[in-house]
Amino acid sequence: MEFVIADWSAWSPGLCSQEQWRDWAQDPVLPVGHARPELPEMQPMLRRRLDPLGRMAAQVVYWCQGERRDMPVVFASRYGEPARSLEMLAALAAAEPLSPTTFGLSVHNAIGAMVAIARGDRANTTAIAGGAATPAAALVEAGALLADGAAEVLVVCCDAPLPEPYAEFSDGPAAPWAWAWRLAAGTAGQPCLRLDWEDAGVEADSAAVLPFGLELLQTVLAPGPGCQRVVDGRRWHWSHDA
């Protein structure tokens, strides 16, 4: 699959502007911190309902999508909002009633729905969770939407470290991050980014130092030979195609 990135944005603690991210891409390290974006573009009543992950995702949408209201959006997160699920489990264990608001905001498509409501977006929104390969799965979904006739698709990927007691099940590097790419289909003779995949003989890479999504972003911002990641028996390869 081939794509052109018409515009992009990203957010992580200490990394907000495109210039900061380009500098990071030259010598990438795992972002750390507990900061969250201010998100002044969203109405306070709705903004208060978003956890840090939702605020990160919403912020990159506002920066990348601008005033467009008719662009299909693919939201992708491996874990979504597990802290809200933990809150409900604790309430059940204590024989307390569940909060309908907490339940509504815990489902995987809640962030996309909140952003669409706040912005008045009219196009379809899809929520993707594909394990460790979630960013690649989001790009496959975007490619299908482009092949189906969409002129552009906004892909929003985000994740954050798992809260206790889930953290012990984490199987790779974790950090709070979000990015948005406004994608168009690649055309002959135009420089583009290419995603290939094939079956692999191993289950997963063990030497990864960045989450898959940040590794893809670093590859885009610091053009080179590309990157590959083996996840769940499949080898994903991301490269620049002149």
C-alpha cells in the first residue's frame, strides 16, 4: 500500500511542534512524563470528560484536520482507556453502582465520538485495535477507505503506558504519545510512503526501543532505509518509495 502524507501533527510530553519532533527523529528516545495538552480548541464541558489519552488524540486532530469536517477518520489505540475499566471493576468489587458516564467513555470508539461531537465532524469514524500492530492495522483501514473513493483519510494513533495492575502485562516499550496523519493515495511518479507485510517465522521483535507507532513516525520524519517490525507472526515493512 502506498500513501502520501499531506499533513501531520504529533504530541507527547515535551514534544509538541513539528520542529521539536523532527529534532527528536534524528536521535529518538522514549518520551516520558505525565503532562497533557491544554486543548484550548475544545469546549471545556467536553474537554473535562477526556482522560490524558483522549486529550492527546483530540489535540493532534485539531492541529492536523483544521476546519475540514468531511474527512473519514480512523482512530487507533492498542489499549484505549483501561483506567476507566479499572474504575468500574473497583466499583463492582465494592458492590457500588456503575457510572453510566464512565462506561460510555470506556469503550474503544469513545474518543473518536467525543472529538466528532466537539468539532461537528460529519464523516464516518472508525475505531481500530489490532494488538501490537495497531498502527499498521490503522493504515490498512485507511488504505481501504482511500480505495473506496475517499480523497483523504485522517489516521489518529495514540497510546499510553498501562496503569497498575495491568502494567505487568506490557510486552514492549511504553510511552504517552499521539500522532495524526492526513493521508492521500499514492500516484505514479509521486514520492510516497509504502507499507508492505508478509508472514514471518518469529512471533515478535525483542529489541524494540520505541512503540511501533513512534517508530513509524520516526521513519517518516527522518527518511532512510525504512523500518520493519515483526508482530504476532507478521513482518511489517515501512519504506520511502520515490
